[in-house]
Amino acid sequence: MRTRPPLARAHRSTLAVAAAATLATVTVLVLPQSAGAAETAPIGFGAGTTGGGNATAVTVSNLAAFKTAVTGASAKVVRVNGLISLSGQVDIGSNTTVLGVGSSSGFTGGGLRIKEATNVVVRNLNISKPLKPSDGITVQESTKVWIDHNSFSADRDHDKDYYDGLLDINHGSDHVTVSWNTFKDHFKGSLVGHSDNNASEDTGHLKVTYHHNHFSNVYSRIPSLRFGTGHFYNNYVSGADTACHSRMGAQMLVENNVFRSTKIAVTTNRSSDVDGYANLRGNDLGGAATEVSRVGSFTNPPYSYTAEPASSVVTSVTSGAGAGKL
């Protein structure tokens, strides 16, 4: 009998939930972020995630040792030394920190799956070319996840379905922070909520914060958000067709980001499904269009955070995001 994180499964109207999604008011500090600063704990919806905490670290350099090290729910810190080839995905247990050694360690050809787990940290990894049906990282039916200072990449030399997503968050996952990562050279960046038909599992969940990430030459899904609540702030997007997409009643706050060489910065209505909601403030669109047919009610995230002005985002993100910057 499988166990699942304590996720509520309330069946509620998608649009009614979206309309009621206003969250608690907090004070937002608008100060410059120290370039390259590495937080010691996640900010945003993933706050409180500790992973393996102070558990004694184990260093691995091959796939067999890695699979053994990340299994189970006991507190553990697993250091990955070198680049490991994968076929498919490796499941990560609860209460785990996976940490790359140096600037060039990680995985290629497949990815990591955080499934039915809680309290997981993934930092300082290079994750490249996840062949379909594997994502670079999949977060599925999981809570309290921090994905920080990783470098995700593929190429756009192949068909858009040759690789799968770089980072997908789905099946009612909750309380996730995605910070200081780079996403490069890919068609499908980050999908939150895998299907229009999954309202019963996703409604009321999929709360995700993205901050200080660099999306470079990623065609779309930056992110694509169904049903959930997304805070997208202080990110740098360059070379996209369609960046932020709020759909199926999702609520998205898009704040103090920079867009360059991007066709559509934010949309709520570029598909045949139900529209989402979006609020925009303080962004440097760089000539990108917006298509927001429904302004949302999510304006005050239920946590304290520092939103630096858009004028300093490019410097902060290009100097501080990605593996090797801890």
C-alpha cells in the first residue's frame, strides 16, 4: 500500500477557487539583491524545506551508489561528484539533500523524480538533455521542495518532443521554491500542472515561487501554470516565444522581471482551455507583448520576501544563477 504526502483532495470549482485565491497581506521589501548571494534557506512557498539538514554527507560518483544513497525517508545529504549518465529518472526519497560538487557535477540523458515525497532539496547540479519521457526534474505528489542554483539545459537542434521538460511540477504538489537556476536551449521549460483534466487533484495546490532564474533561449512554459498559485519575481527571460502562461483558473503574480527578445511576456489566453488570471507589476518588458484578459486576485504572497527592482535583475541573475555559484 503506497503512502502519499498529506495533500487535500477537495473537489471544488476551478474558477471559484481562482476567484477566492487572495492570500494574506505581507510587507514586501524592495531592496537590491546581493549579486550571487546564496540563501541558506528557501524563500517563498518552499520556505521551511530543510532536506537532509545536518546529516553526515555521503559522496557518490556513479549511478548505482547514487540510487542507493537517495533511497528511503531518513535524513541524508548526498553529494554528487562528476557527471553521471542516466536512462530514465531516479526517485529521490523524503528528507534528502542532493548537492553537486563543484561546478560541473550532475546528470545527463535523464533526470530526478521527487514522487510522493516531502522535504527535498536539490542544489548545484548540471542537468542536461533529459530524453523523453524523462524530465530533468519531476516533482509529483510531493510537498516542501527547494530547487536552487542548478543549470538545466538541452538543445533546440531536435524536434520539440525529443526531450521532455526541464522542470515539471504536477499531481497536486505543493510548497515549492525554484530559485537561482539557469534554463537554457530548450522548447519546454517548466510545466506546473500536467493536464486540463486534473482539477480534482491540483485545485488548491501547486503553490510555486520562481525567483532569480535565467531562462535563455527557452521557447515556452516559463512557466505554464494550471490550477495553482504562482509567484514569478526577479527572473530574467531572454529569447522566448511565450513566457508566463496562466491557465485553467490559475493565479499568477508576475513581479519585477526582465524580458528581452521575447514575443509574449505574460498571457492568460493563448490556448483553447480555460483562461487563468495574472497580475503584473514592476516588470521591464523590453518590448514584449502581454495578453492578460483576466486580472487576478493574487497580489500579496503569504510570506516575506525581497523583490529587487527590475533595473538590477540582469546583473544579479547573470552573476549569481546556476551551478557553481554557491
